[in-house]
Amino acid sequence: MATKKVAKPPVDVEKEKARKKGIAEVNADAALISCATSESFMKTSYGEGHDFVAAVGVLQDRIKDVRGGDMSSIEAMLVGQADALQQVFLSLMRRASAQDHLKQYSTYMTVGLKAQAQCRATIQALTELKYPRQVVITKQANISSGHQQVNNGTEQNAAPTSAAKNVIEQNELLEVNNGRQTMDTGSATHPGRENPAMATLGTLDRSQDAER
């Protein structure tokens, strides 16, 4: 007797897309990822009393507080981490001091000093979070009588070139007189034997010149 094939119900494409999107959003949730990562460690510390769903809810509430500007939970976390790292450092230093062989002594000392460095970094992060650095932006006014040149990022005053000297000397000769600029050429040069070209020219008769 042949068995009848049961027809599968048609798949709702939109519902399937929504279901996959929901799964992706859950897997990308920061609180869920954090709790999933720390779950094995939490069970080691607290045994079966650890509630995964409750832990996700607590962490989601902390994330909301931080987004709203309340950093108290982050400050408390950093303080707790710094204290825990200090305890790790002390424990490893005590074990190192009890060793008689150099290899074991060096291993405990190396790991202990790493814990001490992490403790210091945690305290530094807490300090910067609690007391952020003030950034001061100032505008620099560059005042110089001559030209400037930049050498390796530093500005230095350079001596004016020959062309610049000529411009400066010409500008110094210009004077403002009754709202107009005139050229101060110094004292007048008198005609003489040394400068025959400077002799006064005779008066020109423009009417005669025009007839020509």
C-alpha cells in the first residue's frame, strides 16, 4: 500500500524573513553576547544558582543607564576590577617569594607584574572617565615684520630678499598728503655741468607745433 505524501504548507516569505531577522538581532545583542561569554565563568563561581536570563536583563538595564549618561555602573565596575587585579598581584607575589627555583620564581613574578600593569591601566581609565581631560583650542597670531619660512614644522623669520627690499623701500617713499599719495624723491637736482640733461627746457608753443 503506497503511502500518501503530505503536502507541506506554503512558506510565508515575510514571516520567515522576520523570524531570521529576530534571531540575528538577538545574536547581535550586546548584553546577550556578554552573558553568553561569561556564563561558563559564572557557573564556576556560583554553580547552578546562575540565571542566564536574569543576568541578561540586569546588563540591559545597565546599558540603558550608560546611554542615558549615568556612568555610575561603569565606575563601580572599574573599581571592582582594579581591586581584583590588586589581589591577583599580591597573591602571585607571595607565591613568587616562596619559590626556590628560578623558573617558577620568574613565572610568578612575570604574571604578577602583568596583573599590576593591568591594575594601573584600569585605575587610569577610571580617572579619565571620572575627570576627563580639558581640551583647550587657541588661535595663534603670527606677527612678523619680515617674511616667514617654515622649517620642519617651525616658523622662523627670514631676512627679506632683494626684491622684497625694493618693495619695502618704495613703500617707505610713499607719503599721504591731503588724502593723495605723492612720491617723496628727496631734494631737487639742480642743472649744472655734471647734469646737463637736467637743464630747464624752453617754453613750447603748442599752436606752432599743431600747425606743423
